[in-house]
Amino acid sequence: MLSYARRDLLRNPRRTLASLVGVVLGVGLFSAVLFFVDGSGASMTKRALAPLAIDLQRVSTAPLGGSVRLAQRLAGQGSLKRGQRRRVELVVHNEGAAAAGEVTVKTRLAPGLTYVPGSARRGGAPIPDVAGESPFSHGAGHIGHNLGAVGAGASVRLGYEVRARRAIPRPGGPALRAAIAWREHPVPEPANLPPLVDFATLRDRVAAVGGVAAANRLAFVSLPSGSLRAGATRIDRPVKVFAFTAAYARQYPSVRVVRGGFAPGAVLLSPEAARGLGAGPGTRISLALPGGRALASLPVGGVADLSRARALFDSREGNKLEDFLYVADSVVVSPELFDRVVIPAFRPAAARRGDVLALKSPPTVERDVTLERSRRRSDPRPALTQTPADP
């Protein structure tokens, strides 16, 4: 068979050459079509993903009125025999810079344990039972015990005894459940929570994840009318204060610095705020904050056009999610100034009853994560599958 094929190829060289050229042209044309389809798919994906918000925001939900922690411990070790007693110790600690109001501690016991009547204590003083039930869990709704206000940095020690209805090999863990809530943070938090991760640590961890191009910080807060002034001139419209760095501005081209620039200790004004105050680079402004505090005599470093910055003004509220809620009069300060002055001004205000501004518009801090779009797959369908699946 092979010798027959060789003789057939050599018998008519012109026909053989023409056939070979035809096959080469056919393969080349087919390859060109494949390359064109793949290239168009890659360019289509690149153009489609360019405007999409596949980046992420990590929002800090730590309460402004003070972070209150609850520690729970079962005295003694080992298993419990039927009828044996054991003391449960609770420690409430206010880690915040302001007092926390209406701190409530609630406990729940597993069916194998029961509360020992009259054993509840606050420090060395007894806490009366409620209708024969534990003050930390009474009534159909398992209502907890209200400690009242706990001052900044203060700790309160509580305790009660439990009795085993049956033998319990390991009485800790799910058999003992406790939670704490307070006026500024009404959602109950379980006891023995690990400490919150600070934003610097979170930034480093996120930046180390594969596929992350940048992890920058953004903070913002709304202030009422009359909060922004330059000398005797005041703007009688709501003001929004942002805190971000030049690296964040480079990440979003929609944040355009049109005059001046970022400078240590200086702020940026939106064009509307600059016109309303008659201010520019070199002018000094002041911001009124809750509680009578103020950011006074801040130098203006430049003017930034934020009118198209969706990353700044897109709503984070569930009922208005991603609505563009532009505030014309805006100020950009450094993250260090925001942490040192703005947030501490809101903490005492949030802890006071009836302070609507601090409770309705507290400072928000986000970690803005930018993904590497070059790592998206070139074919649109796998790219669509890959994008929501990536961390």
C-alpha cells in the first residue's frame, strides 16, 4: 500500500504539488477563521468587562458607640454528674471610647442544664430572679438582663449557677449560649467572639490574594447644612466628607483632580464647594462635626471633580442599592485625619439617646478591592462563569 501511494505521488508531480498547496491553503484559511473568532471573543470580553463593577467593597460594621465584648466561662473542668452544680462566669467589657447604653446580656441553656434559682450575681451583689426564672433568660421570649450604661473602658462581672439534669460529658460549647446587645448595636452578638480584624491587617491579607490588583481604603460621612465654611462664608447645603489617598484616585479615572493636588494635611474640594466658598488652593476651611467639635483651619490643596465618580456616590442602602446619589458639596480629607478626628467626634454622639444625625448617617469605612481584569478568560461564557466564582 505504501509503495503504491509513493508511486502515485511521484507519477504526476504537478498534481501532487497542486493538492499540497490546496491543503495548505485550506488549513491556513481554517486557522485564520479560528484565530479571528478567538481574537474577537477576547476583545469582546475585554470591552464588556471594562465598565463592569466586578470589584468589591468590604464595609466595616463596627458600631460607633463603642465595641462591647462578652466573655463567658464555665468554672471548673471535666464532666458533670446528675444534680451537680457549676458556676457560669460572664464578663462584659466596653472597649469603645464612649459609654454604651442599655447593655443587655441574654443566656440560653441546653436541655441538659437548668438555672439554679437565686444564684445570679453582679459583682458580689445578688440579681433578683424574674418570676422564678433566670434574670438572664426569662419569659416566653427569653428576655435578658439590662445592665444599663457601661462606661468607656469599664468592665462588669456577672455570674450564675447551673445544675445538670443528667450526666453531661462536656458541658461547655453548645450547652452554654450567651449574647450581648446594646442601644447603639441592637443586634445580639455571641459571647467569646474573636477580636475584630483591623483595616491595615485586612488590607494586607486581601492584597495577598491572587488576582487582586489593589486594595485601597475609602471612608465617608454625611454632614448637615452649614457644616462647611471658609471664614465668614458658609454653604447652607448638605456636605459629604470622603477620605481616600492618591492611590485610590488613580484607581478610578472618574475622580479627576482639576486644580492643585493631594498634599499632606491638605483637603480637596469639589468644584461646587470651591465656587460656593470662593476657595481654591491655599485657602483655609473649617468643618463642623457632631458634639461641637470642628476641623478648623484646614488648607485646601486642590479641586477635584467627583461628578462622575460612581464608586463614591453609588448608594450602599438595600432599598436604593447602586443608585447614583450625588452630593455636589464634597470634601476629601486624608484617612489619617478621618480616623483621628471625624470618627471620634461621632462616637459620643452615637452613644447619646436621640442624636438622629449620628445614628442615621454614621461614618462608613470600606476596603475597595480591584481585580486583575487581564486574568479573565477570553471566551465570554467561561469569563461570565469565572467572574462570580472568584474570591
